[in-house]
Amino acid sequence: MRFGLFIPQGWRMDLAGIDPSQHWATMNGLAQHADGGDVWESIWVYDHFHTVPEPTEDATHEAWTLMAAYAASTSRVRLGQMCTCMAYRNPAYLAKVAATTDLISGGRVEMGIGAGWYEHEWRAYGYGFPRAGERIAALEEGVEIMRQAWETGYATLDGTYYQVDGARVFPLPAQPGGIPFWIAGGGEKKTLRIAAKYAQYTNFDGSPEGFAHKSEVLRGHCSDLGRDFDAIVRSANYNVVIGRDAAEVEERFRWYEDHFGRTVPAKAEETVQGLRNGPLVGTPEQLVEKLTELRGLGMTYAITYFAEAAYDRSGIELFEREVAPALMG
């Protein structure tokens, strides 16, 4: 099994209370930690503008600015976004940004891409909020433009949502054939079909039941399109709450209750309950057992999030010592 690590960027209230002048040092310190070891294959950020579980005035750092910064400050880990919203940037422009970042990094960028969902920030930034079918159709057109750009250096598409005419994207990305696509989302009729057509990786529901079901839907689309299902790596995102024993796990939850009680009091109970209900909650032995089950279902790439990471690395370090080694290789 392979592992990625989300770096806190403020979106999930995970830099709250830290002075903004110290945000980059905090984020880059965690990136350097991941880069210097051998557990984390990749580091990840979210592509959002307004905080969750509700919009606040706390920081949410911009995803592709961070990608470029990490491209320069790290040397080993791969660099991903889970996931870039197709509508937030013209796809030819995004292809150019990603290609430049890939070159800076020496060929370490992953392109996580999705249709987008956070209506509050869409409308606040002037993007409107098209219905889901339109957002997904725009996603497919955008992915096609990026695929052309990275494979040939040119992109032309007279689409419903995007029109480009000989857009030049030179130099090409450092990675031969272009930057790998992670098509994120579990929409069964359209999103997973786009994934079957274009993706090297997918990212959807990480519960055992949900993962197994979405995998079978993806398999069906691959069969329809003549694509090798096993050529697509299936990943999922996980909130990790880990402790050496049950008492330490509960200690973490008490920290979450205090943290979210201070930062988003109206949403604190719901937020903590969401963390409590995830599949990766418990001792190292319990997490190994759950991840072994998921690996048996074909989930071979876990992207992990530790809500306390900016303030306390002990959970990350425990995972590195006692969970990842039992599953890697």
C-alpha cells in the first residue's frame, strides 16, 4: 500500500490560532518532514477558497501557489491536490500552470481534478453554480484539453463549456506523456465513466462497502470503453485518529472538541462526530486491520489527513512507526 499526507492549509480550520506569518513555516515544516522520510509517497492540498465546516475569516491558502512552493522546497515526494476544481481556472491555463510546476519539481506533480461542489465559494468568487450535470460535462472537456496539451504541446476544442484554438503549452511537463490524472468523485453515471476514459488514478468513497460498490461501477465503465480496469489505481481519503491505546484516542477527541469548539462552535459537535465515524480511528493494530481489509478490496493508495498535524505531529509519527510499515511493499 502507498500513502499520501494532506498538509494543513487552513481550509479545515487546521491552522486556526497560528499567526499567519507562521503559516508557511508550519506547512513547509510538515512537507519537509514527509519529504525526508520513506513512508509518504506524496503530499496533498485541497483546492478551496472558503473554510469548512462553515465560511470564516480564517486563512485558506491557494492550492496551486502551494504546489509551486512545494515543488521548489521538496525533492522527493510527489505533489497532489485532492482535488483541483475544473471551473476555477481555464483548463488551458491550468495545463500551463501544472506543466511549469512539474518542471520546477523535476516531474513530481499529480493532477487531482474534479467537478467541484462548494456552492458558497463558487458564488462568492463569481463562478455561478451550474447544475451537477453541467459541472461534470465541463470537467470532461477540461480534462481533454489538458490531455492534448500535455501530450502534444497544443490544445484545440470547440466545446460547450470551453473553446481553445491551438493553445500552446510549452515546454511540456517533465513527465513523459504528461501529468497523471486523478479523477476524483464517485458519480456513477458520468464521473466514473470519465475516470475510466482518462484516469491513471481514482479517488472515491473510502468505506469498505462504498469502495467495493464504486469499484464495480468503475469496472463496468472500463469494460464498456475497452480500458484495463487493473491499470487504474484506486485511492481514497481518510481522516486518521490514532492513539497508542483507547485512552489516547479519546484524548485526541477531547482536543478536537476543544479546538473546534473555539473555532467553529456552531459546527463543533458535527465536525467531531464526523471524525469519530471514520474507518481509520483507533490504535495502530486496529488501523492495520482496517487498511488490510481495504487493501483486499483493491484500495492501494490511502491519502491521510491528521486534523491536529499543525499543532502536534505525534499521531503522524505513530502512524509512520506502527501502521505504514505493516502495509507497505
